[in-house]
Amino acid sequence: MQTSSLIFYSFCYFMMIIQMWLNKDAGNCRLINEHGEIDNRPINIICNFLIGIFWMGILPVIFLDLPVLKIFTGTKFPASYLLFIYMLLLLLIALLAIKYSSGVKLQPTIAGKVYKRLPVFFITCYFIVRTAFLFAYEMFFRGFLLFYCIDVMGVTIAIIVNTLLHMFLHLYNSKKEMLACIPFSVLACWLSIIFGAAWPAIILHITFSNVYEVNLYRSYCSSPKIIHV
């Protein structure tokens, strides 16, 4: 069972690597990239999120018959002091997301250019699908894969392997983002381990990502160079 699980996890992971490679020139990870440019084919981003949900969420659950609820919630209620520390950490993460997104120089300030504001319906769909993708992403890395590796390799090696795999998946992103995967992955793994569940890592990632992107898009839309479509 362990061998077949390893093969299947590897298959799903490498399919994600192939997907990232096929889209490496499209800048399809975020609605607005680190240079402040909005993607000119935003529907492709949603399609890629849906494909990622399939490889990292739907397929492993179906073929490995994984106890999703147990992995997500854990088997016991966490201590109150852990919850308090976690809430402070979430607040810090949200503030960091605001800080980093506010530091991005947005392209709509370029003289002579006019940029379009995306429809509200599309933006709503984008964040719903992205949240679902991040849920599947963290369930795969800090849920299914992490706890599987802990059973097979022990805690230390499992965290190292998880971090390297997470970092390698960002091979086609910027060097800065790739390096940022190291502390984030270690933190996410540590949270999942001490809580005995995947939900702390899931909420952490969703919080940072959505706060970052919402604040970035809000700043983008506040530019006088934006027009409604």
C-alpha cells in the first residue's frame, strides 16, 4: 500500500510539474504579477487552477481512498494556547501580505496607457476557484503527502522532502518567490504537525494569498488609468 501510494503521489506531483512547465511563459500563477502587470489571458489562470485541483485534490482522494475529513480536522481539539498563538500568526501573515502587496509598483501608472478593470463576476469566480485550489494544494502537500512521509521517513526528513518538493514546483517563478517557499513550507509543515491536522496550513496559505491579491487588485483598480468593461 505504501509503495502504491508513493507511486501515485509522485505521478500527481510530476503532472503538476508538467503543467507548470507547459505554462512557464504565460505568467499564469496570479492575476497580477510581481511587476504589477495584469494577466492578458486571465481565464487561463482559472483553468490552470481547476487542473491543479484535479491533480492534487480530486485524483488522490478517489484513487487512494483518503480520509479527507480526518486529515483536514485532525483527531483532537487543539489546546487554547495553540489557537491563540495561531491567531496571532494569522494576523502577522495578513499584515505581511498587505505590506508586500503595497510595495509592488503597479503598471497602470505608466503615462499614456489605459487599463481595463475586470468584471466583478470574473473576479468573484477567480477568488473562489483560487481558494479551492489553495485548499487542494495544501491538503496535498501539508496533508496527504506530509503525513504519508512522516509515517515512512520520520518528521525531519518529511519536512525536508516536503519543502524541496514545494520549492521545486515554483521553479518557473521568480527566484525571490522560490526562496520564500523554504520558510513558508517549513512553517506550514510545523503547523500541520503540532496541530495534527492540515487546516492550519490551509488557512495560513489562503489568508496570505488572498489578502495579498485582493490588496494588490484593489490598488490596481484605484488607478486613474483604469476603465470599466
